[in-house]
Amino acid sequence: MSDADDRPTAANFVRELVIADNERGTFAGRVQTRFPPEPNGYLHIGHAKAISVDFDLAAEFGGVCNLRFDDTNPDTEDTSYVDAIIEDLAWLGYRQGEDYPEPLYASDYFEQLYRWAELLIERGCAYVDEQDGETISAQRGGYGNPGVESPHRDRPVEENLDLFRRMRAGEFADAAMVLRAKVDMQHENMQMRDPVMYRIRAAEHHRTGTSWPIYPTYDWAHGQSDAIEGVTHSLCTLEFDSHRELYDWYLDQLREAGELPHEQPRQTEFARLALTHTMTSKRKLLQLVTDGVVDGWDDARMPTLSGLRRRGYPAESIREFCSFIGVSRTNSRNEIELLESFVRTRLNRLALRRMAVLRPLEVVITNWPTDDAGDPIVEHVELINNPENSEDGTRTAPFSGRFWIEREDFMAEPEPKYFRLSPGREVRLRGAYFVTCTGFEANDDGSVARVLVTCDPETRGGNAPDGRKVKSTMHWVSAAHAVGGSVALYDRLFSAEVPGEATGDVLDDLDPDSRELLTDCKLEPALADTPPGAVVQFERLGYFAHDPDQPMLFHRTVGLRDEWANIQKRKG
């Protein structure tokens, strides 16, 4: 696999669109975007693409990207989500004051949105409907089926204004009535069949408290918020492409009334990010959290940015991946192994090497020297911190007559082509000595309890003076100096490539064994100094992130093998 920085950047049709706009003088060469998350959950990997498109495009053309929270649903929103989103953006590399001004909120515009809604009523373009939600939904009909006009559709303007103002005053119960746009109940686009603009919610809002008993819908708030802020290019994922006609219709009404403070913004849709073995529905992710399937939004198995951060994914790798896959008009699904290849490539350059034994088996050197008191001599061997970066230097690790190896690195009855430790086999210990297995001790159940070896003192440093070769180099940890730790190993949270494809419910494909926690791991002493959140390479095992909150807990970020390269070979 080539270095991630050498991989070509894929096509970006949105960028080409902006270039064409600038050449034509559209928006007078101005570029303003926005990233508009709803504060009803944590950001996930799919948001990373939208973030990079919105912020990077504005930065490239000397424009502005706003962070605007579309906080129009008080039932699901919370300030904790706001804080988490801002934190995730900063981790990804987009910081307040550097990449965007202070956060904005749709709730900042509630008063203006309300006044504009009254304007639409006055223009005969909106009306109050007292029917319940089920009836309204049924009357919309369906594709190929005609819609049915509400009996309240032709209310007099004065009556609509009176009812809407009383809705605003809090005189009616939840769901007693709604404000609907008066568009076309026979329109082929279902979004245009008199969509709801306001609904009554007796709920406390995280910013406005109880001052507003009515709340705008996303479609009404979104485009108008864009217009208030002066957004030029309103970039959305493809599921909103059927909403674009309504987006334009609302803005057309305000433009015709002379109400738009800036040029009319334009919505453009691009393909969302989808990965194999991954689900990014915030509603379903919340269910995983509330049902206790995962430990929280930042569980290292979650596809949330906070989960990926805890697992050790570098933010730069995520941005490189988003740049690599490009921006297109067609939805597709990328292999998660491709994202992991970007993570692995960056960590290979940056991560310090360390030795850790996850499933320990004791080895005793029977000819190891002792001091005058009969205690085994302790030596210190020199090990390279990072072969990819000489500036990281070296470290020393203690070595003595007892050490730990991986249980799988010994086999009493070796299979063909098994080159690790077995009776009569000589192997190299990383940076230390050649040792030869002379036997082993067994437990009552027949399992191996201890391995016995002899050491060749002439091979210190891992090389034989006579030039003889061995076929295996193994990692180890000195038994007398090991520090204890726990290691979390991960498989896919969802076993199916496309979760839910077979049954219609993504939760049917949850892997109950997606995490294995090992609590008796033996780690070399240097690992005790690993900063919280830092990622190291456990030699021969993979990349592991030190948990930011729980000392000496390491999460496996990715393994050492490049599965993406293997996939490409199979496809070729």
C-alpha cells in the first residue's frame, strides 16, 4: 500500500460547481456554506464527509462555513449533544474562531421564522389545519395516488392568522393543529403536498426554555436559516434531493415579497458516506446506547467520531479518507477496510513500537546466570522505538531468566510450517537472544503450564556469530518487570456487510461477540508511560490506543495486515 499522502484525490463535482459559479459571477464570487447538525445525538463517520465537504470547500475559496445547530425538535435535543459536536469538530480539525465563527442555532431565528410564516399566511400561501397527523398523512395520498385537500385549506386569511397567533400564545394542546404550506395537493413530489410548517410541542427547549410552544419543521427552518445567514451553497446528502423543490418554493415566496436579505441560496445534494459493516442511523445508534448494547456514544465499537477517537483513529486519517473517496452524485458503499488502510498507514509512521503479551505463557531459561545471592541476572536490551522514524530513537527493556510469550507462540506438537517455539526449535527473541525449547511442564488438564528453554549467550542482540538463521522472531515481556494491563479486542459491531439487508432490521446483524476483554495481559514497562489517548504498535499484534479515562486499558485500533490490499488483489 502506498503512503496515504500519495494517493490521488477523487473527483469532487461540488467543487467544480463552485468554480463554474465563480466564473459566471454567481453570488458575486462569494462562497458561504454551513454544517447544520441536529443536536439529537453524536456525530458519526458519515458526518465526517459532510463536515469536510462544507468546511474545506469554503476554506478553499476564501469563504465562510457556519456551524449551525438545527435545533427545532425539543423532544430529542440536549446541550450535551451540542457540546459533544463542538468537541468532535475540534478533534477532526475544525475549531471555533479558526474555521468557523461562534456556533449559530436555528432557534436564534425563531422570531424571524414566525414573522415569515405570518407573511405566508397573509399571502394566502399557508393555513392552519386542525386535523390529526394520521389524517393529514393519509390525505397526502401516494405516488400515483391523488391527494385530498384539507377541509381547512380555504380558511380566510384572518382566521388563519388568529389561530396561528393563538398557537404561538400556547392556547392549544399538543398536536391540536398545525400550520401547513398551501402548495399543491396533486403535486408529483410528495414533499410539495401542503407540507407542515409548524407543530405544537409543550416541551422545554435546550436554549429557549418554554417560551415557544410551537416549533418549525426542518424544511421550513432550514432554507430560511440559510437565507438569513447569507449561505450561497447549501450542501446536503442525497436523501434531501426531493426536498429541494420545497426549499426553493419557500424562498421564492420570500423573494417575491422582497424579504430575502441576501442572494437566494441554492441547495445541492451529494452522495452520503456509507461503509460496510457499519450503521449510521442516529436513532438506531441511540437505541444501542439506551438498551445497553454498547457502553455509550463513545464506545470504541461505535461509528461515532468520539468512538473512533477512543479506539485510536487519527483524525487526519478520516479526513484523508474522505478526500480520497471524493464527492459524487451517486450513493455507493465503501469497504470499511479502505478506511482502516488510511488509519494503518498513518499509524505506521507515527506509532511507537512496544511489546505486549495478551495471552501469557511463562518461559524459563534453565541456563540463565544468577548473581551471588542466587537471583537471576537482569540485563537491558536496546530496542528501536519506530523503524519508520529514526528521530524516535531507542529504548531499553529489561530481560532476565523468566519471560512471557503469547500462548499461541508455543506448540507442543507443531503443525507443518509452524516455525515458532516448539520442542527442539530455536527462535529469536526480539532484541535479546536465540533460545531453544528443551521441554515444557503441563497442568493436570494437559494444558501447557510452562515452557523450558536454553539461551545461547553468544546471540545477544538477536544475531548469531556463526551466521545461522532462525525462521521466527518473537516478542516477549520480562516476567519480573511486566506491568499488568487490559486489552480490548474488537470484531465488527455488525456481522453483515450491509446491516439489515436480510431482515430489514439492522439490529438483527449485531455481533454479540464484537468485543473481547483480556484482563491478564503482560506489558513491557515503557507502556506504563503511554499518555492517555496515545496509540502504540504492539509488535506483531497491531495498533492499540491507551484509553483516555481508564489507565492501562488499551483498545485495538486496527491490526497490522492490510485487508484492503488483499481485497484489491481479489478484485483484480
